[in-house]
Amino acid sequence: MSNHVKNVAGYKQCISSIADTFVCPITMEYVFTPVIAEDGRVYEQWALQQWMDKDESLTFKSPATGVNIGKVVVHSLQIRQSIEHAINSGAVDSKKAYAWKRKLHEEKQFALLKKAAENGDLDATSKLGFYYRDGLGGKPVNVTEAIKCFQFAAEQDDPPATTALGVLHINGKGVARNVSKGIELLFKSADLKDGSEHACAILGESYADGRLGMTKNMEAATHYFGKMKKCTNRDSISLYRKKAKAVCSNWENKINSTKANSGSVARSG
């Protein structure tokens, strides 16, 4: 191995080692919005805030050392810049670097969506709601702001936002639990022109399993499961799509079997 190659390898190892000191002890990822706690460690801001909120006293146990420390933190733009330089060098852990770059992309998207939403853009407001709900863009989860976005978009008949608002009511997250209100919103979302695939999926499952106050009704279940394919908004997940396919297939086989048996009885008569 030449001296040049050795020097490059050593350089990359040095950069990687430095970057590893900026891995948050809570998230185990490179910090995106770094803060320095009284234990001298660097943390992801939202993760440390959630950790501190568990203890109502003026102190809390350090996630890294277990020692009680105060809740004063210091923001560090310099650490953020150092991490970005290290990642751009290509010398750091690829998986952690990818996660950090993804957050950077989400942060930029968040800023664009927020600006558009402030100007009354319906699609941007709906998408911004999911950023708040899921804690994207390097921001902490903010269900209160998510509900505001979803409420505005639902009033304008946006299917994904209407479904999301319905699910929050069903789960009682950010609002008082109200299953009836949630189901009402899901029916609305499923029946909108562009339709929400996920609303149909939840309604189909509720009828199939007799959940959420629904009486078990396989005909209604297959109606909503079958309707998923017609929805423009593909906002559900593969788990529901597989279940919908299985339930519809089983129901069709049962109907065909019943017809075949009825025909046999009629001929024998």
C-alpha cells in the first residue's frame, strides 16, 4: 500500500472518529439540531427535550451518564456545520450519513411547505400536517399543529388530511377520543371524488372484524376493501392491501361456492 493511500485511509478514519462523537446517545444518529447538555454531551434537541420532559423537577438523569444534571442546554451551530462537512467528505458511516441527508432534505421541504401553507395552498397544508404529525424535517412531533393543518385541509375536502384527522379522533391523539367522529370523517374521506385508500382500508377492516363499533358485515367489508383500488390517493400500506385482497378473494369464493351448491340442489330437485 502506497503512502498516499495510507494517508487517505488515515484521514478518513480520523474524520469518521470525530463525527462519531456527534452521535446522539438517545437516537444513535448524527445530531441534526445539536444541543450541548450540562453533562458535556451532544444531543438531538427534540430527543433530549422529550427525555427531560419525563422528569418535572429542575434536574434529570443524563441519558449518557445517568448522573443528575440541570436542564439548561446550549445550541451549537458550529457542531451542525462540522457534521455537515464530515458527511460531505464521504468519510463517515454511510447509513448515518444517509439518515442525516434525508433529514436535511425534509428540513428544506418543510420550509417550502410552510411558506406555501401560509399562502393558503391546500396541498401544502395537508402535507405539512404529516410533517408535524410524524416529526419530519428535523422537527419534533407536534400533534397540535398537525391537527390545525388537517382541520383546514379536511374542510376543503382533502382526502389524506380528512383520513388523518379521523384516525387522530379514533385514537384520541391530540384531541379527546371520539370514535364516532373519527368514523364519520373516514366515511367522508372514502366517498370523496379522489378518495382515500387508507380510509377505505380502515372501514373495510372495521366491518370485517366488527371493530370500532361496527357490526360485522362482510358485504360492506368487501365493498370498502374493493374500493381501495379505485382511490386516487394511495395513502395506505401494503399490510392493508394484502388483507383487502385476501378478504375479497375469500368472500368471492364463498359466494361462488354458495351459488354452485344452490345450483346442485335445484338440479337434483
